[in-house]
Amino acid sequence: MVRFVARRLLQGVAVVFLVATLAFILFRLAPGDPFTRMGDASSASQEFKAQARRNLGLDQPLHTQYFRYIANLARGDLGMSFSEQRPVLRAIADRVPATVVLAAAALLIDFLLGIFIGAAQGSRAGSKADDLLSVLTLTLYSVPVFWLGLMLMLVFAHNVGLLDLLPATGSKTTGVYEYLTPLGQLTDRIRHLILPAVALGLVGAAGTARYQRAAMLDVIRQDFIRTARAKGLRERSVLLGHALRNSLLPIITLFGLSFPILLSGTVLVETVFAWPGLGKFVVDAIFARDYNVVTGAVIISACMVVLGNLLADLLYRAVDPRVRGVV
Amino acid sequence: MSETLLRLSRNRRWRYGIALLTVLGALAALAPLLAPYDPTAQLGLARQLLPPSAAHPFGTDIFGRDVLSRVIYGARISFVIALSAVLLSVIIGTSVGVAAGYGGRLLDGALMRTVDAALAVPRVLLLLLVLALWERVGVASLIIILGSTSWFGVSRIVRAEVLSVRERGYMEAAKSLGVGQRRILSHHLLPNITSPIIIAATLGMGQIVLIEAGLSFLGLGIQEPTASLGRMMQAGSALLVNAPWTSIFPGAIIVLTVIGFSLVGDGFRDTLDPRTA
């Protein structure tokens, strides 16, 4: 167990290292040098420019720059954020919790709803209800997540929507939040979370349902299901106790694969709902030409993906006894 | 080949998908003939933000431009980008996949570890980094950027297929008959791995349409005044209360396009992939 985790963590470090190298190469391939890209330098004096380049280490040969960059990275130093005048890592760390909360809520909706719909479809394959749900999941699967967000706002949000039920943007009510009771603060945060999490979760649920339906169909065709039916078990316990349980295995793999897609989605959803997470931070950083933040976010998100995959693997081992013996 | 076509035409999803894509594709291809107005023409102050009407079925935007015409031209650009970017990604992905599956363990390991790393980066973030560094891009560079960041999945599929096809009897036979390396690749290997490539490519097109719209929505894809569905929705999101039609219709067209590609892709999978049939 420990060996397994250690091995996977080591592989994860290798992946993150490659991602960092990729980012470095992209950075150097791009037109202009990092200094001129930071802003208009036309009015700066020659001495100032030369000094600034020296400070940034740009006068060093490329391989020296690369080794310094990797060495800094290993120490957790992602450089400075110019728009915030503080280390990138700290600026990012302030945003990660909001993104994790949003992603976790979306994952919950994604898998609960997706597994429920897919299992219902798989156990009644070919029926009218199955067809109808297939149309629904196909449509949701094809919806741009940010557009779904806008449409949800149009129906449910304060001052925008037809129903005026939930706040449209942000993660808490500014100016009021500080005066609420702890319970009131929690409710306020949850109310803000609902629309973005539903937008992100629904799109994911459509994909999960498609997988779950196929997995359920696969399992239902197998011999042990026939045996369970033959020995007179009620259909309910055949479906829930035997079929559903076994069909969940491939879904755990899907859980691991869904992290990069989820993080891509948060960038768009956070922008739509002004959710103060990592995604919105990156988009703002691009327009502020704060490239260290963009590179840092790419590396941090790769770490999040690696950890997510590890979590999925551990879950897989906990659920499927067959995998436990294999390292 | 004609037998495959017959089987495909019996697949309901495939038929619906092809029908949908034909209509949308015709709309995109014939945009100059079908669009009632010039998509970039500002029709005057009196025609700003008009709700849908007979003269403007999808209404007008904040600059007094006809939304229907812009949606038609936007769909055209989406189609061009999706087709070209997927073509590029299939070419790169197939080459890398064949090289990895056929080129020995060292090359295989190096290529696949790189692909693993690339797949660990959320795609939108990777694209954001590239677009942030290169700044303003035109349609051609956007195609290159999207195509060259979408081949990772394809290369994995192709590699797996190559590894399984490589061991089959006819490959052995061709080799022992003294058939050259290049002819083996082009006549024996590639024809036998096309099905999964077609499936991946079709589903990939829907994904590219969504991603391109997302990037334009963030303000990083195609720039004004060119009509782009994502950009239209970005402008529309600020006018959600006053002019919801400026964001509803571009999104709806995207949904239909992606449904079309998904249906055709599913149909291909049902018909061409023996493992799921």
C-alpha cells in the first residue's frame, strides 16, 4: 500500500516536472522576451532595461535559466505575481479553496445524478424512458458550460432571472456577509454556490450517465446476473446489489479522468459567475500580462490532476479486491 | 465500403446526426447567400438591441448588427476551425501513435510519458497559456494552436491499435513476404486502424467547437468584428437582462452542432467498433 502510493507520487512528480518543462519551452518559443512582454518598455532607459533583464536572470544562457527555474520550482517558488506584488504561490493558494469547493460540489452533482440516470437507463435499455433520457443527456453533453451558466442565471438569478431565487455572481453577499451569524454565512455561501456548481455538475453528469448506462448494460449481460435471477432474487436486489455495484468500477476510472475536464470547466464557470477561484484568477492574469501566474496555475492544476488520479486509484483498490494484489 | 455505408444508414443516431450536420453545414457553407444582412454591418442607432421580429428573427446586438446573420457566419467559422483543427490533430496523433507503437520501447516510453504530462494539464489552461503568450491570433493560428493541442488522446488510441494489429498474422505474412516497411505501414497497418480514428475525429470535432467557443467567450479566441459564436455570447452575457437573445441564439446553434457531431460519432462507434456492437 505504502509502496503503491510512493510509486504513484513519484510518477506524479515526473509528470509535473514534464509539465513545467513544457511550460518553460512554450514561454521561450513565444515571440518577444519575458521582460518586454510585461508591459510597454519603450520609454525605459537602456540601463534600466539591462538591469531589469539581469534581475530576471534573462542575461544568462538558456540552460542556466532552465535549471534555475526548475530549482526554484522544487523549492515551491513559482516567481512573483506582478499584478499582486507578492509570490505567485501565495496568490494562487488564496484562490485554490474556492475552486476546490466549486469542483467538489460539481463532482457530487455530476456523479450522483449521472450514476442515477445512467443506471436507470441501463436497467431499462430500449424503453421509452431510456430514449428520452438519452436525448436529455446527449443535449446536456453538447451544451457549452458557460452558456448553461448564463441560461441558469436567466431563469433563477436575482435581478436577472424570471424566478429571482438565487444570487447571480460572487461567492458571498458583499457588505452583508460579515454581519451574518455563522449559520447565515454558511447559507449565504451555499446559495452562491448552487448555480455555478449545477452548471458544471449537469454537463459532467451527462457524460457520466452515458458511461454508467454502457457499464450497466455490460454487467447485466453477464452470467452472475442470470444466476442471481435464477435463484429467485427480487429484480430490485439484482439490480441494486449485483448489477449497480459491479457497474461502478469503470465509473471510478472515469472519476480519475474527469479532473482535467472539471478544472477546464471551472475556468469558464468562474468567469461567468465571478467566482473568486483559480480559473477566474488566471483569466484576469492573462489580461494583466501576469505570466508567472498563468504558468504557476498550469503547474498547480497539473498537481491537482495528479492527486485526483491518485485518489481515484486508491478508491479503485478499496472497491475492487482483484486489484489489491497487483502493485 | 458500401456495406459499411448501408449499415451506417440503418443506424438511427447516425442518420439523425448526418441530417443535422447537413443542414448546419449547408448554412455555414452558403452563409453569404443565406445571411439576410452583412454580419459586420451596423444598421444604425435605431436598430440597436431590437428584440426578435420578422425583420430580425434573432434580434439585433448592441451595435445594431443582425444576430441571425452573425450566428450563420459564426457557425461557418466554427465549422472551418473544427474541421481543420481535427484534421491537424488526427495527422499529428496518428503519426505519434504509429511511431510509439512501431518504433521500439525507448521512443514509445518517451512519447507516451510526454502525452501523459500533456493530458495532466487541463486543456483550457494549456490553451490559455499558449494564447496568453502569443496574444492576438487569427483563424489560421487558432486552428494550428487547437490542432496541435488536441492530438494527445488520438495518439494513445492509435498506439493501442498499432500494438494489437502489429501482432496479427497478416502483418507477419507481409513481413515474411519481404514487403517493405513503408508499404506495410500504408497498406497493412493504417487501413486496419481507421475505424477508431474516425470515431475519435468525429467526437473530437464537437469538443473543438465547444473549446473554441469557450476561448472566444473568455476573449482569447477570434477577435471582433469577425462574427464568432463564443465572442457573441461574451458580449451577450453583459446584456443578459436587456437583450437575452444576443446570447441565447449563438449558444443554441453550438448545442445543435455538437449534438450533430456526437450523434454521428456514436453511430460510427456502434457500427464500426466490433467490441461495442
